[in-house]
Amino acid sequence: MSEEGEMLPISVRAAAGAPYLASLNAGQRAAVEALDGPVLVLAGAGTGKTRVLTTRLAHLLTTGKAKPWSVLAVTFTNKAAREMRERVEKLLGPGGGGLPWLGTFHSISARMLRTHAELVGLKNNFTILDTDDQVRLLKQIIDAEGVDEKRWPGRQLAGVIDGWKNRALTPEKVPKNEGFSFADGGGAKLYAIYQARLKILNACDFGDLLMHMIDIFQRYPDVLENYHKKLSHLMVDEYQDTNVAQYLWLRLLAQARKNLCVVGDDDQSIYGWRGAEVDNILRFEHDFPGAEVVRLEQNYRSTGHILAAASHLIANNRGRLGKTLFTDDDLGHRVKVRGVWDGEAEARLIADDIEGWRQSNRSYADCAVLVRAAWQMRAFEERFLMLRIPYKVIGGPRFFERAEVRDVHAYLRLIRSEDDDLAFERIVNQPKRGIGEGTVQKLHAYAGKPLVRFVTDNGPLFDQDTGEVVTEQPEPPGGATRFRTLIGAAREMVVTDDLPLKARTALRAFLADLDRWREQARTISHVELAEIVLDESGYTEMLRRDKSPQAQTRLENLKELVQSMGQYDTLEAYLEHVALVLDIENETDSENVQLSTLHAAKGLEFPLVFLPGWEEEVFPSKRSIDESGEKGLEEERRLAYVGITRARESARISFVANRQIYGRWQVVLPSRFIDELPSANVDAVSETGYGMQPPGVRDMAVEPFTSSYQSPGWRRAQERGAFQGKPPMIEGEARLVARSGGDDSSYKRGDRIFHQKFGYGRVSDVEGNKLTVQFEKAGEKRVIDSFVIPASAA
């Protein structure tokens, strides 16, 4: 019976007792049964979000509240859409998943746009351009408008336009100040030309799929009204990751019936760098007054200590709706926080832990190493390869398989040997020099022509075309014909008219560069050589001009690559190491340790998770904070929360005292996120002298560090005895505070000091034994007081 005493429809009564509801907890069931009006489901990590989404969808259909063709369900990936469809079919039986409006934002928008294409000047058979086609078209426009493409590359403009489309900004709506973000104010004009060219080509890019539909909804109310009649209920997954355009698209579709259910977690909004707006989920109740908010807080993934640590950490964010995860599972192991001397020691520590895990009859596949930045992977990959630990990089190639790393190796191989045609082909036009595919084909054709013939009477070698004697050598066994290398062909063709003038000029300059680098390689180290090649070839500048999100990662990878080369005595030794590494990689089996960035690991879970590199400027990322301030810091903290909550049984955080970042040894401080972890849920120990024991744990002396490793920071600490004695006990239960030992610093504000790396400076703030110093040349830095001396003693 209803509250008014009326008999409920049979379908509703049957659904109320449906077996799929019996397996839900109270929060999940509340989310599933809230079928009318706006609903915000705050789904914490591991709380069964996917189950709630699919069950709610099935419940809508079972109760008769909606028909399959009247439900619009949006996911962020095609994989998630397929999984949801399959789960609904499992709940409802064969055919129950016939949901025509289930898919990603782009796939659903594309379907809508095919119906209404003429309203935005397109035909319904329009082409959707991929990124390469988009960049190629933009380059044509840039050239036609007389803009210097080398200074203002097409790929950069593609990123700028994509950012505008993420905010649903058509060319005429681009703010004037933002138009100057490309080509000294010409960005908006080029954008307008690009949009006009797309219409001529009967094409659109991915951003247009949503933006055109927003335009249609706003300019043609009858079209929007038709969708209001057709679609009775809307559901959206991962709402915290929506951008402005997706938000507007959804709000327009939902404004009539307001039967909109969004599922997300504001604490896991980590994609601000690609346009996601966490404010979309934070202001949902304001946008849809009277919205029902359901919190899913019971976690089915992690143990109690892991959840408590993650919850305590994320509570430091101000911009959040708030929820507290709990579990019926055991407390399990405390989160481990460990400090070591440097990156190599960190890689050894984690590899040893993985081997121990494997020896306890657990699987390699249970283990994941999650890093903040891709460049951090190299040290772990090399350690795993050395120990024959199989591993897989999630969401991307292994370090030595990355395109930018292979490009550098090709340059070095070609400098070492002119015979390496494969290396020549790879980098002859990388970065772009005006040596196109046609030129390379001509070089191949020329090189394939026999160069000399070994004559049978042991006479001289000679050029078949000119008869010129090349050298006096006996015939090899059986007779043979020699052919030119591609470089050999290039050297000959640049003095002929067989190539266009532009290609000859570019090829001649490239050969001159190779000759110069080969000569320099005789007198400088291979590390210096790599730096010179990257600079003088224009490769580094190419990536600096590229404003895509991947460009900065590629630059970081190159810096990590160059510094790693210093471990080898010669270029030959390094290249031999690389060849062996790539050979070993091909031998790995299917059971792999998972290696990933934190961003790529979202949505995944593992029994054992390692979180290395928790140091200031690495994590939180200095670049993120510099660019976005407090907002960037809060997103970094959400990323740390995501990392910890990937762990089911054990989470192990590590930091170092000295890290070689981009070829330089730097003294680094533990991340502020370590300070924010609750001592009651953490086991912390450090061999660097950073005392981090929570109260109640036995007073444990740190053993003197006896490693033979000779990093500068280790030598300084050894000389000063910084690692000896007991780490101080932490007062209070709230935080773990990173300390280097002893009492508060003897330095005070205004003291002038000297640092071996940063030079002279003046103390501007003191926090325990951590000093904030304004250095005369290096700017503001935070350093441990044991690494500085009074200026008068320098």
C-alpha cells in the first residue's frame, strides 16, 4: 500500500522485494530507491559505486518508472559503459540491457548531432577528426595566416582550443585576454578560421560534439523540449570529473524533469589539469535545490588502518562535502612510512619487499608501485629488470620504450656509428627539419644502388658508375656487392641536384651537426653529449613549445634519462645496457608487478601498494602548486588520498633525504602529506634521522647507516653524525611530524647562513628544525638546519 492507502502497481511491489536489493547495505539501497528528483550519491573509494549505478538502473526499469529508451546513462569510458550494460543484463536477464542511451558523453552527443547536424551547418555524415588530423589542419591554417609555426606550433593551438571547448567557449565568446595565449593575440581569430574550415570539410573534433549540442539546445528550444519528453531519467558516473561543457550539456537536458542522479566522489577529483571542475559536484545542491544527498561510506576494499589514514589526510582539504569511510573488516596492518637516503635505496627497498611478498606464496600481480610522475619509474624499472621481477606499466609504455627516450637513443647510436640506418630514419626529421618522407625514400633508393664491387682478380674496388677506384682490398669470400648507408647516400646527394634545395639545405645542416657531435664525443662525457644533442637539435625546444599535457611529462622523462646515464662509464656501456634491458623486457611473463602513475591507477585496487617519492616538490608537485596555488595543493592531496585507497591489505609510503632530480643532487624534505597522516594508524621509521615514531610504539634507536653508497647528502650526514642516536618521540596524536632529530633549531629569524648548494641566505621562518631561507641566488627554500652553517663560519 502507498502512504495514502492506495494499492501500489504489481511491478513496484515486486521490485521492492527484488533479490538484487537484498545484497545492498542501507546507504546503497537508499541510493538505488531514490528514483525521483535530483540525487547526489557521494560514493567514497571502494564503497560499491558501480553496483549502485547498475542496480539503480535495473530498479528504474523493473519498477516501470522508466523505459529502456527513456534513460540516459553517461559514463566516462566505453569500458565502463560495456560493464554497466553487462551487469544490467545479468540482473534483468537477456535483453534487459537494451539501453540505447548508455555510453560516454562523446558517443551520446555524436548520436544526437547526427540527427541535428544541419542546425550547425553540417551534414549527418560528418567526419570526427582525431588529434593528428586536427593538428594537421591547424598547421595549414597557421601557415596560411602567416604565423610562424615553429614559434606557435599547431599542437599547442590544438591544446588551447580544446581548453576553450571544455568550457563551451565558441570563438566569439573567448575572453579578450585569453586570445593572447597564442600568436600574440591571434588565437581567437585562428580558432574562428578553424571552426569555419571544419564546416567546409563537414567535420568536427571531439570538443565540438558537446559544444554543438549545447549550441543547438540553447538556440532551438523545440529540439531541447523533444529530448525533455523523450528522456525521463538521467544518470551520470564520475561526476567529479566533468568539465564545464559536460556540466552545461547535462543541466540543459535535466532542467525540465530534474530526475538527475549523479554519482561521484569529490575527494577523488584529480583531473583539473585536463579541464575537470570539482566545483560541479560541490555545488550540486545549489544547482538543484532540494536534492537528496546519499553518502556511501562503508568500504569493501581496504582495512581499517588504511581507511583511517586516508580519511585523516583528506580531511585537511577545505573544498569538500565531507564523508568518513569505515569498514567491517579488521584494522589490518598500519600504513608503513619509511625514509631512506636516496632514490636507488628506495628502489632496492621496494624490490626487496616485493620479493619477500612473492616468497610468501603471494603473486607479483598483487603488487603495485604508484608514482606521482612518470620519470620516477626509471629507477624501479631498472631494479626490477636486474632482479628479473616481471612488471607492466599501466596506461603507457615502459620507460625505455617511450618515444622521446628512443629518439635520444637513436641520436646517440648514430653518433657512435654511421652504419645505423634505423637510427638515422628515426631522427632525421625529429624534430621537424623539412626532410620529408619523399626525401627519405630517395635516400633509400640511392643507397640501394651498389657502391663498389669486389673484383675477382683481387684488383681494386671501384665505383660501378664512374669507375673511380675507392680502395685496395681483396675480395671477400664468394664475392660481394657493398651498398651505401643512408648517411653515405645523404653525403653524396647533398652535392647533387637530386633533392629539392630546401631538403638539401636541411640535410646538409643535419650532417654537419652529426659530425660536430661525433667530434665532441671524443673529449666530453656521454652525459654532456646527450645534453648538447637535446639542446642543439631543437628537441628540448620542441617539447617546450608543445603545450599539451604530455609535453611536460616527456621533458621530465628526458631529464631523468640524462641523469641516469651518469651511472655508466662510457656511451658504449650505456647503450649496451639499454640493449640488454630491452632484450630482458621481452622475456617477462604474464604475472607482473603493476607500475603506474597515480592518475592512471584511479579505479584500480591491489593487495599491496607502494607509494614512493613523498617529498616536497615531488609530491605535492611544485608545478601544480605554482600554477594553481591552494586549489592545486588540494588536488594533490586528493591524489594522495586516491593512492592510499588503492590498497586492500597494505600501503607503504616512502621518502628520501636526497634525490637526484634532473641530474642534480638535492636535499629534499618529507612531503607535508606525511605530516598529515594520523600517528595511530601509521608505523614510521627512517634511516635518515627523520624521527617519525607515533606515541605508544616502543622507543627504537635508529641503527647507524652503514651503506657504502656515496651520495653527497649521505656523506654530509655521515660526517655530522646526523643519523645516530634516537629519533625524538612525537607529542600528541594528531600528526606525524618529520624531524631530523634533537631539539628545535638553534637558528632564528634573520640569521644569515650558508648552504653548500644554495649559497648564502637569510632565515625567514623556523619550524622545529626546518628553516625557510631566502637565498641570495636560489630564492626561497626549506632546508633542515643540519645542512647549513652560520655565514660567519663559511
